[in-house]
Amino acid sequence: MPGIHKAANPGAEAFSGRLRPAWLGLIGLRRFWRSVDAEDVRIFCELAFQDLGSSAFVRRAPSPAEIGKTLSMDEKTVRLRVRRMEESGFIKYYQATPELALFGLKRLALYRFEAMNVPTKHGVIQHVHGMPGIVQVADYLGPTVSVSVAGASPDKVVQLGDEIAGRFELKKTTLGEGVIEAPEMKLDSIDWRIVQRLRYDARSAHKDVAEAVSITARMAEYRTRKLLDSGAVRVRAVINPQRQEGLVFYEVEVTVEPSKRASVLSAVQQRHKESIWSLQEPAPGTILLSLFAFTLAQPEAVAMELLTVPGVRYCSILILKEILEPARPNWIDTLIQSEAAGAE
């Protein structure tokens, strides 16, 4: 598998020019990112990426206060920095997504597919775009794409992943899988109509939601807060893919000696804690690090530096082009509309 390996001579590490594995992206804004710092990026990661693995649909979007607590900064600072990202156009809009278990979809898996070539990858993207059960698609530089798949059972999820891999003769890697817990809250017709209104404008003013649903602004505020606090709906920031430059999100897949796992994790977090926004272990002996950088040279430099950590055997890198937006209306929109009509 191409990537960055430790050479026989410790002083002569080798790098193959091919980029591989995971969850990251080239994102930016010419003016905005001239003054961006690590705190801005970490706030954005909390708002936009959240968890992209098995828990992507089991926790609500963090509030400014919660982000501040996580990142050790005050709530006012978080709000000011978020407003700057919104005003610059970097954050395109906020998307609301109902908990998928409300539709009977109780399993979620994240797969990475590697095609034989780039044209085949584009065929994969066209095939899965808008397909029922496909939650999110990430397009990477090179022949790789990642797909989040939801289903009513583990078999249904695996079946859909295998269908995609078999149709295009792809190499499939499972990055994460798990159960989607159903929220305790039961939604009625008003709740579903609120979800419809918030779907692609999740930060709508309460008065606008109230007018769309024909309820009072106070009731709109109460019900919206209840939907979010209960976990029935999550909100994430969506970036403008037409404004990409200056900031790089990337992932390094690290293979480690099992006996050195704890020490490797400690060293990685100590050396790169300011730029790591996610750390996962999809399989024994494998660590997936999601990081950000401000130049294209940094990902390779980080991977080479990680190879100096005792216990690290192998590193590989992947750069994301964009997280693809599904066409509207999509299968989730159709389910929301159906629930809103059926609950009346």
C-alpha cells in the first residue's frame, strides 16, 4: 500500500509520491484566511465536521459556550470568530438534519473507496449522489472517495457498501460503524414543519420560523430549542466550496506496533495537539489523525515527523477536495416531507 514508510536506515526515510486515506480538505478564503489562526480553525471544525464516524448522528451541534469550554476560550470570543466566518462568506449556511433513527435508520458506517483511476472515481460520485441511504460524500484528490451510509440494520448498510464497491471494482475500507440511538423525543406535525423550515437555514430567526409554521415566535423558540437539546436534530456549518485556498485539512493514517499504542498516542497528542481536531482508531494498530495546516508542505512534514516516534511503522496522507452537497430535494428531504404530512 503506497505511503510513507520507515526505511531500513533510520536516517533515510522514504516517501512515495502518492496520496492516500481519509477525512480533510482544502478550504479557505483569500481575505479571511490571511488573518486566520488555529483557534478559528478549531472552532470551525467543531461547527462543521463534528463526528464523521459512527456517532455523527447521535449528538447535537455544540453551542458557543460548549465550544468555548472544549477549546478553553470564552463564549464571547467564540461568537465573534463565528460571526467573522459568516460575514466573510466562508460559512455558506447552516444545515439541520433530523436524527436518522426517526426514519428507522439505526445503523451508520463510514467507508473509504479507492478506485483504479480518477475517471472511475467520478463515476462512483455520480452513482451515489442522491442515492437513498447515502448520508455524505467526500471527494479526495486522486482516486479516493469516502461515503457515509445509513440503514435499518447492519446487513443493509454492508449490502449498500458492497454494492457500490462491486459495481465499480473498488477497494473498500471501513473507517467506522455503529448504532444510531433514537431520541426520546417524539415529533409531531409542528415539529416536522419546523425541521422543514430549518433544513437549509438552521439559524433562522424565531419569528421567521413562526411565520412559516403559523405559531407564535415564543413557541417556535421553545420547540426549536427542544429539538436541538433532545438530539432529535443536529446542525452543522456548510462551507462555500467555491472559496478554497489557504487552509488545508488533512488526515494521516498511522500504523503502529500494538505494544507501543499508548506511547504513540501520547506522543502524537503532545506534539500536535493544537492542530488535531479528530483522533480515531478504526482497527487495532491503526490511528486516524485529522489535522489542519496552512501550507501544502505541512502534511508531508508532519507524516515524516511521526515516523520518528518509536512504535510507528507506516504513515499515509489524504487531501480532500470537497464535501459534496446533495441535490435538493434529496432523500432526506423527501422523508421529512412525508413525516410532516403523515403527522398532520
